[in-house]
Amino acid sequence: MVLACVLAWRFTGLEMLRFASVAAMGGVMVFTARNFGIREWYLAGLSALLTLILMATTETFVGTILIALDQAAFLMAFIFLLALLHQAAVTSKAIAEFGLYLTQQRPGRRFLSLFWGTNVMAVLFNLGAVNLLTPLVQRGLAARGLSEALRDISERRQISAILRGFAWNAVWTPTAIAPLALLELIDGIDRQIWTMLGLVIAAVMFLAGWVEDRWTARRLLDGRAAPGQSPEFPVAAFLGFMGVVVSLFAIIWAVVVVTGDTLVAGLMLACPVIMALWILVQVRGAPAEALQRSRAILTVRLPDMALVAATLAFSGYLGRVAAELTPAAALVEALNLHNVPDLAILGALPVLIAALSFLGVSPIMLAVFFGSLFGSLPVLPVDATLLALSISSGWSLAMLLSPYATVVMILAQQVGRRGLQVAMGWNGMFAIVCAVLLVLCYAAMLKM
């Protein structure tokens, strides 16, 4: 219901559908509340508290609350839409074969394979790429008959490669949640330039991660070698995957050209279309079986994503309300940001976002908060595209460091580790190196 209402409102602009989407989101919250944990109740309580403060301090609170609810409904619908692609991928033999290839590389090539494999697969599946690859890593470790010590080291290296690939995917891919939210909040962003510069940053972080991975292996393995041999490249499976990617972007482009709407709107409409076509191909054109699979996804699989969707909705709401409560213009003047060097702003934002993520809020809340904050300014203190890139880099750092990041929580649960160990323990030093490299990257970009 949330999907239908948000899509319909997006393409028609009818206020009735706007309120229907918010009501549908409320229904999902009520349905999911029985499964809330400490984090979800914390976010719900924080949302209520900020709402009360907003009502007590702002006369125009009704409009602000509606806008915040719109943001929450959008994020909930968007994670459900991405889940459609993931569910279609789960039953794809080509995707399973491609994922198995990525996780079964010999040790010397495994970081490259998992980092860039996760990067590429996350374009279509977002968090679904992590859910798909991690069980394959676990299966491969169990099948290789390693000693417990070697298994633990190999697990650390492979899970870290997946986390790092997923984290730095956010700075370039058109389908990452944070960039899509920022595109809606900050005017003047050049998405093509952002993507190209983001790919450069991702490549720099890959090189840093590869060096750190080799150093970790040399330090922990102490001369021992984990056996392994790379399988042959699955050409047919890769072509099938790329066919889905090309189809997705072709539909997005067609929607943008025909409707004149944004990339966000094109992606939202493309997801259900690609799911339907993909399933139809898998069942070899049998419409009855395709309809049955689609119904199962909508009625059984999507509700399983409700808790993650609720968390993102809370985060989107909090980001908007918190930005409204923050006097942006006065803050910029007090900090004298218009006279602060661009490099200082661009380099400090990612570190600030990563630090704030330890308050227990999702990185998406911080992306929405800073996007709303800067988006409300009549004049930005720094170039809009570089600003958006810096905020999304903060999202990436937060995913590496914070035990409260959704991807860290998923990985920790799947491998039976604590979130703090997967984040800070395995990736803390790498994240510090990344923060320094970001400053160097932005310095080079400002000279272009």
C-alpha cells in the first residue's frame, strides 16, 4: 500500500494520495511495532520528543511535520522498492552463480573481487547485495575445511571487503539511498559529475583497502596460507546481470525523458517494472507462475523488510525535523562558514557525520539533516555537488565505524559477531585512513 500510494502521489501530485501514503506508512509502523527493539523505540521516542519541541517553538509546525512525514514515507517506499529487485535476484540462478564466483576467489584476488563485486551488485540490490554475498562467504568457509584460526582471519577479511565495498558504493551509485535523498534536498547538484568524482574516491579507497587487507593478512597469518583457487569467470551469469543493470537504467532514462521528472522518480517506477520482467524471464514466460511469485514477494517477502523500512522512515523524519529546529542561517553566520576554506568544510563534514552516528541514529538521518540544513540556505558555502559528495562520504565513513549502521547490524547478525567488532574492531584504522584520503581527494578536486 505504501508503494502504490507514494508512486501515485509522486506522479500525480494529488494531495489525497499524499495523505494516503502517510496513512499507509502509519499502518506499517503499527504492524511492525510488536517487533521493535531498543533502537526502534529509541528512534520513536526521539521523534516524539522533537515533534513536541517543534510544536512548542514553531508556529508553522504543521507544514514542517507534513514535509517530514513525506520524507519518511518516501524512504520507506524506496527501501521496499529496492527490496523488489532483491527478491527477484534471490531466485535468479545467474545472480547466485555470479555471487559464488565473487566469494570463491583465491586469497590474493578476494579483496578486489568482493569490494568491486559488492559495489556493482549494490547498484541493483542495495542492502540485498550484503544479504546475498555474506551467506555465500559463510558457505565457502565451511566447505574449505580451514582451522578455526584461519577461518576467523578469512572471515574478517571477506566480511570487511563486503562492508567496505558497500560503504563506498554510496559515493557514486545513482541508486544509493543517501544520494537520492540529497538530490531532493539540495539544489544545483550535477549528478553526472558527482558520479564520476565518487568513482574516483571509491577507487582510491579500494587501493587503500587492498593495502590494508594485505597488511592484515601478513600480520595475522604469520606465514600460514589459506588454500584456495579462483573459479572460471561465469560469462553467461555476468552478461545476465549486466542485462538487468542496462534494462534498469534504460527504463530510468525513458521515464526522465518522457515525464521530465527526476532520476529519483525514474528509479522508483523502474524497480517494479524490472522485478516483473525479471521474474517473467526466470519462469520462461509463464504468466501464471510469474504472478504467483510476484504475489508471494508482495505479501510475504516485503513484510520481512518492514523493520528496516520503519528505521529508515524514523531517520528521515528525524532528519527533517531536526534541521527545521536548527537555525541554519544563524548557525552558518556564527560559524562564519562563508569565510571558511572549502577544503575545511568538505573534509570536516564526513568526520562529523561519522561521529554523530554513534548517538544511535541511522546515517540516513544525518544525511537528511545536513541536506535539509544546507538546502535551506539561500547561498551555499561550498559548491553543491562537492557538498553532496562530502555528505555522502560521511555516510560511507559512518557505515564503516558505527555499530548502529544498518549494514553493520546485518553483517554482525549473519556472522555471529558484535556490531562494534565488525565496525570499529575490523575497520576502525581503515576508516581513519579514509578520512585523511578524503581531504586529499577534495583538495585535488577543488583545483580542477
